[in-house]
Amino acid sequence: MKIAIVGASGAVGQEFLTILNERVDFHIDELLLFGSERSAGTKYNFRGQEVEVKLLQHNDDFKGVDIALTSAGASTSKEYAETITKHGTLMIDNSSAFRMDADVPLVVPEVNATDALNAPRRIIANPNCTTIQMVVALNAIEKLSHIKRVKVATYQSASGGGAQAMAELKHQYEEIVAGEEPTVNKFAYQLAYNVIPHIDVFTDNDYTKEEMKMYHETRKIMHSDIAVSATCVRVPVMRAHSESIWVETEQPITTEQAREAFATSEGIVLMDEPQNKVYPMPLFIAGKDPVYVGRIRQDISQENGLTFWCVADQIKKGAALNAVQIAEWIIRNR
């Protein structure tokens, strides 16, 4: 098994390395790392050996590579897709470049793993981070009754903006404590001591692209007519996204049924003991693999409504881990 990571020096690329180092059952004979001119030549330790980052170029470097895990941005993915796949390499892409293409499956293994078997372009898309954790949770409810409508407010950490965004949040707090004007480059405004109801660019309907991703991607992954309305908010948390989710189902679902569904669903950990102050929080979820669900209750404003809270690590399940799980599922089922 020959695996490549494209964008090896970025936040998700580094997470790919960490996850593959941890998953000893994922047999890898050779690992190749690729990056930009800035990161080319950098060396990283992988399973006791040093691996040097190669410059990503239009050549035959991917010949013989079974799977390429790519996270170098949409423009790079579009430019290099043919180079990566021309010798048969399967490209599992973490960018937004191909997610809504009809001939590219958009996969969350707990929800629609079999879609990965139909990849005529040798490309599988990894969904947006906010969509991934939401559909893992929604899938548990969908098995009880079809979901007609979802309303979601996200509380997205700095990690969604990458390593530089995380560094900027930390630096802003340091600057404020020192009495200095905080530096703002990665966000629309100062994030420290603030929340910003604006992630990605605004579209013609005044939703942002991030919010519309949740609408379109959820429908594609779940093969559903589900309607999704999202408000995406950046919060001054370093790592792990949170979401407050309201669902309307065709048939009534009790909170007991919902808890049982969450507790027995793949990829979900139930944390729902409000009387004991037990509920998911990003402070304690960062660095963990599953999607955590709590604060489950009937929606008192909506017939056949449920509301719940979920938290997941954006860099792990929201990005790198989901891609690795896709690769593992394909290897097991090919």
C-alpha cells in the first residue's frame, strides 16, 4: 500500500500524519509527502522514519500511489487532480473543489460509505467540516423518521481557518493583554473576546457559502430532500466545532428514542445528563475522534421537533479523520 499526502505541512496534512501514525492497522508500505515550494524539503517523522516533503509538480510522482489524501486548497486540487489520478491513484480530497460534482461521491462513512464505490474520476470528496459532524448525528434520527427540516447554528473554532488562524487567535489574546492593538488577518474582525457571524463569502441570498454548503452537501450525502437553514458563527475557541441543531421529522420521536438512537449509532458518543452537568464542550472534545451529542430535548415550538447539541474536532472528524476512514473503508471493501 502506497499512500501520499498532498499539503503535508498544513493543519490537516499534519493531522493526516498523526492519525496514520496512530492507526497501526492501516498497513502502509510507503508514504509520500507533497507540498508547496515553501514546505518542500521539510522532514517529518512517520513510524520511526524521516520522510521529506517533495515539491508538488505536474509529473509522474503519483505513479504507483494507491491513495492520495489531499488538503492543499480548492485551486490546487483542481489544478493537480489529473496529475494525481492519471495513473489510477484514488484522490480523497478535503477541499471544496469537487463536492457538488455529480460524478464525484461526497462521503461520510457512517452515513453513505457505499457511495465511495462509484468514483469514475478516481476522486472522492470529503465534505465540509460542519456538514460532516451534523450528518453523522442526523443519520441516527433519519433511521427513526424522515427528517423534513433542519435549522442549525454553528459555533466554529479558529481551527476551521487553519494553523495560521489558530496562531492569530492566540496572538490576539497576547496582544490585548499587553495593551496592544490585536492583529487581524485571517478573520473579518478581531476574534478574541468576540464572535463573528460570518464564515466564507456572502452569496446572493445573504447566506454565506459556508451556510449553503451545509444545505447542499447534506442533501447529497443523505440522498434526501431535507431542507437546511444554517447560521455559521466563528467563536474564540481554538479547536473543535459545536452546533445547536433543531430537526422536524415526519413522525414524532421521543427524547428516549433519540437518546437510544444516538447511543447505538456508529461514530457517536452520547453525553446527555443535564442534571449532572454532562454535555459536550469543545474544551474536552478537542483531539478526539467521535461526534459527541447532548442537550437532547423536545422542541417546544415545533410539532415533531427535536433539538440537540453536538461537538466534534474539526481537524479530526471534520477533516483528516473522515478522509482516512474513507480510505480504510475502501481498502476493506474493494
